[in-house]
Amino acid sequence: MGARRARGTRMLPADPPPDADEALAPLDRDAEAAPPAGALPEVDFWSVLYGRRSIRRFDERPVPRALVDRVLHAGTWAPSSCNYQMWDVVAVDDPAINADLAALSTQMGNAPVNLVVSYGREFSEEGWANVQSASAMVQNMSLAAEALGLGTFWITQMGDREKVRERVGLPHDRLVIAVLALGYPKSRPKSGPKRRPLTQVTHYNQYAGEPVPSSPRPEDWRPELLTLYQRARVLNGLRHNKPRAWETRALLAALATLVPEPPADEGAAPRRWLDVLPCTGILTERLARERKGWAFDVVERSPEVAAFVAERTRPKGAGFAWPTPAPGFASPAAGAYQRASCLFRLEDLAPADRGALLADVATWLAPGGELLLGYVSKRSFHETTEALRRRRGGPRGVEYVLSPDPNIGPFEALEPGEVDALLARAGFVVEGRLGLQAVPQPEELEFRTRNFSPRARAVARFAARALGLLERLPGVQARRGRFQFVLARRGTPPDSPAA
Ligand SMILES: Cc1cc2nc3c(=O)[nH]c(=O)nc-3n(C[C@H](O)[C@H](O)[C@H](O)COP(=O)(O)O)c2cc1C
């Protein structure tokens, strides 16, 4: 954000010089009253409120304690349950302690200051008043930081919060609720993630909506809600998602094995490839990069997601609708494609809709056209890791299923036999198969345990090496691979009149 418009006479630059604190009247750390009028820079409340963004990259400058104090003081003026103010905050600006915190979670390795916010563990616990009060404090501090030209981001992924507490010397009686990273922003995002509109979120007097389910089971989702949810997630931030190395590796192996590129036929018209329900388009982008002789289109649930993904292909493809066409958002033309791909997307459909999707894919393909289908097998470690995660008492909602990246939403791994039956019913003839990754891959373990303690990570690394040997035994990946790829050719559906 540039210079902020002030209501009064003063303007506050987005990045004040290092001595900006000298412009402020010194804060009496023992004062019980709010700072007197004029002691703080006047800034426009609404531009602070709407201009605040989570800042995750900071420059090298240390934050003067006079500024940290201002932020902390603003925090103490948040409401708290019964005004008990049972919060205690440790502002960590010692690089050695911050390095120890970063070892507990890399999230705490970004900013020069980490504000560790705690509240009475059992005090005011009723109605989570402790969590609510501490959260109000965190929000006050992030707005104050914004007003002072600083940046923050709110951290709940702090690893073991008891270790965080111990490292900063807080007694057991204090529960660490959150950490607020604080520093001078390296850069400020030009625009923030969008917000859901009021019509979806708010109601007068009586709730009149339908909540997006938090269940990860596909049958708990109405297709319309899935469309809404994926649209919100893709457009509100997931566009920045990076491909995961182990998933990309699997995809490249599947392309090389099942659909190798024949030598380029100069001058031939590009063949047409339809990517089915690509969601974020991470894999579509890769497909288009790897198979340049093809023109890619996509079929998605909403025009916005379709347009977003089509933008990721070069040349830019067209976006089509499934399951419901709308004005200006048609279904793909029948028989128009030589190849289709559907990668890890049958899994978010209710069982009854999976066959319907495959039957539609068959109609979009030209006679003899082929489908590259990728799915997560139920006969793999996926089910075990999911069961373990659920037992650990961690989050269980739809956000947390360890599914491959292109999937956003509910997720259910599939039985290979079920997939074969669905393909046959839709008139496909299977021509090739590839099973990959029968055990979690080293990069995946690194990623999934990034917020664990160094010891837990070392154990995970050892386990990964041992499991890696198992995976090399013949036939293991084909039978037990988490990722199963199938190349299927469009034939005639057995129940069609021509069969
Ligand atoms: C309770 C809570 C926990 C959060 N935890 C994290 C976190 O652990 N790591 C992180 O990078 N961001 C975290 N965030 C920041 C959100 O991702 C961010 O606020 C959201 O994407 C909206 O972006 P904005 O803050 O720029 O408006 C958290 C935010 C809240 C309110």
C-alpha cells in the first residue's frame, strides 16, 4: 500500500524509516490509560482495516522496541471476557530464541519478532472465552501494526505449543493461543484474497442459507455446494498453490508410460485434449507444457474456475461446463476430443455421480479417443495415513484430507475394481495401467512433517528410507501404489443399442 490517506493532517508512509518510532511520543509501559489524543499517527481506520494483509516475508530491519510496545499496547485494549485480561504476551526479538521457535515450526522463522500470545489455561475457558479474548488481542495487534507501517501474520501452525510455551518461559498455567509474526514487510500484496459476499455469509434474524459441509465424505456434499466451495477456494488464494514434487513426478511417469509423445508432425493441426475438472489447474498447466502438440480445453463446474484454468494453458484454451451448462457456459461438444484426462477428481464425486461423469467424458471423445484417468487407490497407504491422522485427534474436516493437490473438497479413495467397472459401463476399454508410490515419498514426508519436532522428523525420514526399499519389490507399486493411472479407449458402451 502506498502512503495512507489520513483523516487528519498527517500521513503515514507504508514503510516508515527505521527511526519512525522516534516520531512517536514515548510509551509509558506502566500506563493504565489509553494513549492521549495526538500521541499516535492519525490514519484512516477503513484503509487500515481493508488494507491489512497477512505478510509472510519481511525485510532485515529489526523492529524498534518502541514500535513493538505500541503494537502490544493496542493488543491490551482489546475486549476480554469479564475484562479479566488473563493474557500474557512474550515478544521474542532475540534471534537465537526465534531460531529455536523456527525449529518447532518454520512459520516462526520468517519475522524479526514473534509475539507469543497466551491466556489463562483454564481461566475463562467456558465458552472458549480464553481463546476468544486472546484472538481479539491478536487482531487488535495486527491492525495496530498495519497502522504503524508494519506487517503481521497470524500463526496457529506453531508445532508443539507446549514447547513454544516452555521456550519463552511461560508457566504451564498459560496456554499459548497463537503467535503473531511482526516485522517490516518485504513487499505488500497489491490485492488481498477475496472475501465471500455478505449474501452468502450473513443473514438477518434467521439463518436462511445452506452451510458448506465440513465433512470430507463426498456423499455429504450437494454438487452446487461443491461448485461454490471450489470456486471460492480457487479464486481466493489457491491460485498461488505450487505443484507438489511427488505428485508431479507421478504425473510425468504416467505421461511417459501411458501416452508417450510421438515425434512431432510439423504442420499437422494440433489435436484436442480436454482436461476434466482440473480445479486449480496445477496439473493442467503441466500437461500443456509436456504435450505441446495438443490444444487444451477444460471442463469445470463454474465459468470462473474454467476461465482461471484455461488461462494457465498456452495457447489459452476454452472452458466448458459440467454438470450444468449455463448461458455462455456450454457443455463440451460431442466427439470433439482425441484425448481427455481426469486426474484425481472422481474421488470428490458422490458414488452415483462418478459413472455419470465417465459416461459424459466418453461422449466428448471422438470414436477411438482415449482417456488418461488418475485416481488414489483405496488399496494403498492412503487409507492408513488417513486413519492415523484421525486417531491423532487432529483436525478432521474437509480441509485436512491428505489428498493430492488438484482435489479441493471432499475426498474418497477408490477401489480399483470399482473404477474398472465404471469405465467398462461407460464404454471404455482399458489399454494400459501404471501404479505408483506404494509408500509415502521422501519429499512428501518432509512436507507433511514440516511443523513437527526435529526428532519426529528424523524418525519420519528413517521410516521413509526403510519403506522405500519395500516399494522396489516387483509388483508392489502396481498393486499397492497410491496413485493409479489408467489409459482407456472409448469403445461402445455395453448397454448401448449398437453393442
Ligand atoms: C486463526 C487464524 C490462524 C491462522 N494461521 C495461520 C498460519 O498458521 N499460517 C499462516 O501462514 N497464516 C495463518 N493465518 C492467516 C490466514 O491465512 C490469512 O489471514 C487469510 O488467508 C486471509 O488473508 P489476509 O490476512 O491477507 O486477509 C491465520 C489466520 C487466522 C485468523
